[in-house]
Amino acid sequence: ARTRARGSPRAAAACRARSRSPSLVGAERLVQLQLVLGPVVERVVDEAAVHLDRRDAARDRVVEGLDDAARALGRPERELIHAMLRDPATRPRIGELVPDRTLLTEGPGATLFEALLQLPAAEPPASLLETLAPEPRMLLAALLDEDWGPPDVGAVVAGAVDRLESRLLERRMHELDRRLPFATAEEQMALAREKDTLSRQMAQLNPARWKALRKGRSSAG
């Protein structure tokens, strides 16, 4: 007897999506983006098409760039930027909560972070698409396209700030590790005590990252 293949509608849809050509998927994604960003997306495609022979290849390149830009963004930066995009009233407060901008990962995310802090509350975030450099502009387009709406924005912002502050503690812990082999026995005891204090603080601010460090991993937190 023949057995009938089983699978959820979501799985079937995923299979159909994988079977479509990259150009078709890119075109569909750009249609969705245009609903949010309007003519800016088409201008980005026009700019990409200058260096490519076919317009469908340009679409694919733009969609890949959007996805790459979003994936490269650290979690704290992503959440703080999303909060500033969705709720302009949070921008001054976030600026106060993150006085040390060196805690942000360098790159388009830090650039977009600063641009949003300077953006007047009455100005729509999409207006920055006209003035940003290509990489932060692609990142902004990708984030505007994402569905983001946590029930408690304040809690998300507080958690993101804690994770940023944990980066400062991690830097100090790495510095202590570098000093330990060259310290005297007395100095080593003092450094070890400081590292233990920092470790407890980090466990409170960023438990996931603290656990990763204890296991010897070094992925960005």
C-alpha cells in the first residue's frame, strides 16, 4: 500500500519557497519592502544594477545585503535600535543609558544608533534612508522590514543596556587574564578576587554570556 506523504502546511510552504528561483524570491521581498520604504528601495536596486548585468541579479544582491546587514548586528544594538525606530520617545533615554558608545560594536549598527539619537522625534526613521551611507542604510531598511513589537519595550531596553554593560566587565576580565601570568603571588591573589567580583556582576547582567565564557566560548554577546 502506498503511504501518503505527511507534513505541515508550513513545511510544504517552505519546500515551495526553496524551489523558487532566487530572483523570484528577491522580487517578492522587494515588493514587501516597497510597501514600507517606498521608492527608496527601487533607488537602491538601480544603484546595484549599475554594476550588474541583469536587474533580477540586482534584486537578489539587494535582498542578500539586507539579510547580511541584519545578521551582523549584535543583539543589544538590534533591540535598542528597534526601540528607537518604533518609539521616538525612547531615544533621549537610551542616549543617557548608553553614554559609552565604545560598548557598541563598530560598524553600520553604531552609525545608525547615533543617527537615530540625533533624529527629531517628528521625523520618520525612513527619512534617514536619504542621508545614510550605503551600509547603515541597508541595515535600516532591513530593520524597518522586521516585525518587532515586544509587550514591554522598557524591559527590552533595560536588558539590552545590561548586556552592553557586561561587555565592559568582559573587557576588564580579559585584561586581568593577560596580567595574571606576569603578576607576583600577592598581585595574583588581588587580581583573582577582582575577577571573581566581575564574574558575579556579569552573571547578573548577562547570564547567557557569562555561561558561554565559563564554557570557554567567545561568541559576541
